[in-house]
Amino acid sequence: MPLFLISFLLVFSSFHAYFFLRLQAALCLGKAARATVLLVLLAGILAPVAVRVLEMRGWWQTATVLAWMGYTWMAVVFLFATAAAVLDLTRLVLLASRRLAGWPLPVWGPGPALTVPLLLALAATTQGLVAAGHVRVERVSIRTTRLSPADGPLRVAQISDCHLGLLNRRAFLKNVITLVQAARPDLVVSTGDLVDAPMDRLPELAADLAALTPPLGKLAVTGNHEYYVGVDQALDFTRRAGFRVLQGEVVEAGPLAVAGVDDATAAAFGQQPSLPEEALLATAPASRFRLFLKHRPQVHPASLGRFDLQLSGHTHKGQIFPFSIVTWLYYPVHAGVLAPVDGCFLYVSRGTGTWGPRIRFLSPPEITIIDLVPAGLAGVAPEPSA
């Protein structure tokens, strides 16, 4: 966590430095104005840290106000730096073209160099604020020989990365529950990062989730944020919400064999799995459809052939484009369905909630509805197959 925090602050500070240089060039600030701007930008850099400190000390109202301000500014400065960098690169290309081909170079003074990327950033932030409140329902159908016509079809609803806490609260959760209930799933699963705050301050959220009672129950695994906010209280909340938390175990849910593992962050907190992932999956009956819940969208080669469908999240598909390019480089499958390998599918949710800024730009939030269709059942679309 300290390494992540240091890296985050360095990158975040560089965005602010870029913004300050553009502002100074455009406005030619005097000493007093420069000092004031630098103090405001320093406050912007430290705001996420201050939010977490206030939250942990129980100052929720102050933390919530600061979170809306600080995290929204985080998105603005990130999008500004991105737009400004693209415009700078474009100008370099035009400059090279001018020198090589004698083309005229458009006038691009310090004023437009500030205002154009700032306006683009504000527009993208506004769109992202609206998009974060409109959770989409994504539907996936998988035909499988591991279910008999008498077993199905079975419907699984996946929520992931809800990050319940300061900004994603009761109104957000009630909308999610309404969408899940409308799909009438047989099983509901949460693939990590359900909570992102000390949830003893929001007991009503556990009660709201507990009222969701699908026929085959609710299963969950931990994500990295459960450990960041305190794994014991996170697990307590998740269980009070009616979920059975799978921490390296396989359970039966009707005709399904469901395996679940803790997030890899558990190792940093001194928790080691009782069995390696591939050994755990080997205990799932091969005669059943084997559903594997794992927060991060990583498939170990030794696990291939030992599950039929892995459900993951974690990436948010970047949450705010172009950060999705970074998540794609780190997790090649960072959203959607991977073509089957050894009969195994991977579905990666874009996430239901948000982390940090309550903004989704070109990466809408989702609830996933997976229909598992017996191969012998007529009248249902055949794609994809397992």
C-alpha cells in the first residue's frame, strides 16, 4: 500500500505540474497569485489522502464533501493532462511536417493551450458524472453440456466493484438491486470490492442487500479494497448482506459447483490460501458446471481445463478513458468474454460502481446477467459454447 500511495502521488503531482505550467504560461501569474495557485493545487493533490483519513476517523460528512470535490478534480486534471498531451504531440507532428514539407504551422498560443484541453476535460467529466449513474445490464449466454435440460437454463447475476462507501450509497445500491431483481436470477455473485469504506456507518446498505434472496443464494469473494478498508469489518458487512464469502473453497449451488478465492492482496496481510488455485479447482466435480469467482482477471495456465467460466472484475475497464489503455496493457482481457481455451471462459465485468471519482467516461458501469443454457435445450441461442 505505501508503494501504491507513493506512485499515485507522484503521478498525480505530475498532472498538477503540467496544469500549473499551462496556467502560468497563459496568465503570467505574479508571485502572490502563483503562491495561491500552488497552495490550491497542493490541496488537490492531498485531497484523496485527507478523505481517507477523515473517513477512518468517522468524520463522514466532511469526508463526503471533500470526496466529491477532490475526486471530481482528480478526473478533471487527469483528463486535462491527457488532452493537453495529445494536443502537444499533434503540434510536434505538425512542426515536423512543416520542416519536412514546408506546411504552415497553425498559431497555437498559451491561451488556447490552456483553455482547449480544459474545456475538453470539463466536458468529458460532465459526461462521466452522468454515465456513472446509469448502470447498464449486459447479457451473456453460454451453452454447455455440463447442465442437463432438467437443470436449466440457469441465470447468474454478477455485480462487481460496487465500492460502497462515501459516494456510492443507498440510492446507488437500490438502483443496482432493482436491476438485479428485474432479471430474476437464480444466483447472485459479487466478484470483489463490494465495499470501500468502514461499513459500520452504513448498516442500512447491508439490510437492503439482505432483502435480495435469489433461489440459489448469494456468493462473494474478496477484492483488494476489502483489505484496504479492513477485511474483518468488510467480511462482516458482506455476510450481514446475505452473501456467503468463498475464501478458497468450493460449494454447490444447485447443479453448479462454485469455487472462490481471496484476492491476491490477502498475502500482503499475512493470509495464505490453504490450497493453490489449481488444486482447489481440481476438487470441483467435473460433471457439474464449474463457476470460478476471482477478483482479478488473471487465468493461471495450470487452472485451464479445471473451470468452465471464471467471473472477474477489478479493472473497471479503466473507468475513465484513456486510463483503459493502461488496464488493457496490464490485463489483456479487461472487459467482456475471452474466447474459450480448453473449454474455459473468462468474463470480466467493467464494474458496477466507481473508485475515486464517481465518473465513468467511455466505460459505463454494468451488472452482468449470464444465462447458462443446457446444450440439449431447444429454442435458445447457441452462442457461445462450453
